Amino acid sequence: MSRHYDVAAVRSQFPVTERLLYLDSAHQTPLATSVREALLGFYREGHEMAGPKPVWLDRVEQVRARVAKLLNAAPDEIAFTKNTSEGMNIAANALPLTAGDNVLLVEGDHPNNAYAFLNLRRKGVEVRFVPMTGETAQAEMFAPHIDARTRAISLSHVTFHAGHRFDIDGIGALCAERRLYFVIDAMQSTGVIPLNVRASGASLIGSGCHKGLLVPQGLGILYCRQGLDELQPAYLAMSSLAHPPGDYIARADNMALKAGAGRFEIGNFNLPDIHALDASLTLIESVGSSAIEAHLYDLGDRLIERIDHLGIRLIGPRDRANRSPHIYVLDLPAEEWADYLASRQVRVSPERDGIRVSFGLFNMAEDVDRFAQVLAERGTLPARAGAAA
């Protein structure tokens, strides 16, 4: 049972839970039945009606508005992309950076955020990696590294490798004070943690939709705050323009961009996944982001209690204030544990520091207990796994 919502009813939407102990939502969430039905409905329309594209495009705008509501944004602040990496690259190349400018990143954060900015070194932009000094990234960690040529800070909201939850509101306030752009990779938090883009002070936020937003891979979202008209797209298409030519003839005097995030959209949309996102948002809204977050924190507390009892150390923060609700890395060597867990029908991910357990909204307390039992049944724990910190 959960104190926050009817998890059993949600779980019935995920048939994979009947076959696997699925603890890998930070990698990819399984397909919900309602999301599958939305995809089949889209393909059925294409099959039977040869594609009612105007209807589909109307739905795109409806889903855009729903995404905006989820993030406390305006619809024209939302663009659709392919994935988080594309969003980070759009952001890095949109910032008005020149040779000699520098950008601050967190050392060890997701590599695709880093590569988007490291690629700008060819233009003379410096990337400075700021080391973690505690269990979270806070404004005071960055302040000593800011100088007159610092232009932006870019980081994850939640880290993929150990579930650190960074203080984006505090860092956003620092960026506003120092007049820096603030770029956030929200891949591991959208759909899991309530995200208020206004409170964060973010300039740009990128996220894929195949984790907390419950959609198959191939769709991403990009938030771009209103009023940042100086941010320019690296690529241009008709869909980027304020006034696309009705006769499909390009003219050099018709280059005005859309005022909102739509100026970063290129060509056709991933229409199947946008239909899937419509269904997944219905599921997420029926539960509520705050309820999902609270339930996952409860599961995390239970997991920490169980691994403490087994003498297995948690990699990363234990305190709720500094950890994500859903990502937990256990100090167990992947090479010694991954095959065993797979043989017991347990889906997890090997991570840089051990075995990553990640919960979804469909997981239950019984899943945690079953996982702990599977760990205990292996027998002798590897020497690396010592007493909990």
C-alpha cells in the first residue's frame, strides 16, 4: 500500500510487473497500457485514413499546452525535440557565447551535457568543471569559479549516477544575480519531481520523455524562457519561422523567427510519441507529481533501511533534501551482481559505482522487500560491500 495514491491501480497499467521486478526506470520506463493504446490509435488513423495531419498537428498543440502546465510554463515556451542531448546542444549553441567566455559545469555530471559545451571550445569558449564539495550542488559551490567572462551554468537537476538532487532554485537565484544563463538537464526529474520552471529561474531546460514521462525513446521537450530573444537557433527550417511561406518558396527577406521556443523546432514532429505523451500525461495527472514524488521517497526510505540491515553501503546522499526520490546506487560490483540479478528476473542498471536501483510510479513496498530478499539469498556479500555509511 501507499499513503499517497492507489499504486495497485497504477501498477495494473504496467504488465511488465507481472514478469519482472522492474527497478530500472532511470534507464527506461516500461510501456503503460494506456500509452500503448494511444500509439495504436495513432497508427490505426494513419492506416485507415492515410494520416489526418491537420488533426494530428492540432493535437501537438494540445499536448504542448499540457507539458507547459506540468512545468508551470507558457505553451510558447515549449519546443519538441528528439531527446535530452539534442536539447542540451540546442541550448549550448543558442547562447550568445564568444571566444574567451566560460561556462561552469559540475564535474562528473552527465557526459552529454558536457559534450554539448565542450564542442564550443572550437569557438574559443572555455568549459570549467566545478568539483562537488558535498552531497549536492549549491550556489556557493559555483560562486568562487565565476569571473567577468562567465556566461552560464549548466547542470542536471538530478544526477543519473547516484541520484544527487541539485539545488536548482538556489543556483538559479545566483545566475539571476550575476546575470548568467542557466541551463538544466531535467531528464531524471520530469514526471518524477514537480518542476516549476518559474521558481528555478532557468533560461533553458531540456529533457527526454522516455523515463519519468513514460514515453518510448525518440521524443524530448525543451523549455526556453520568454524574453530571451537573443538566443538563436543553430539550424533553421520553415517550422522555425514566424511566417512560414505559404507557397513553400524561401525568401531572404522572410527570416523572422518565432518569438517562443518554437524557433528551435526543425521539420516534422515525432507524432506517434506525442500521442503517447498525451496518454502518459493523463496518467501522471491522475496521480499527481507531488504524490509520485512522495511515494518514491517512501520506497527509497524503505530500501535504505533494508540495505542497512544487509550491510550494503548506499552510494550518494541519504538525506531526502539532497537525494532524488527514485535513484539509489548500491555499493555492489556490477560484474559480480548484474548476471545474478538478471537470473532472478530483477531489472536494474550497472552504474559507475555499483548497481543502480530506480523506482517508477508503479513500484510498491513489496518490490523493495522482494529485492532485499533476492540480495540476501545470494549468500556472502562481496568484500567491497561494507557497513552502511
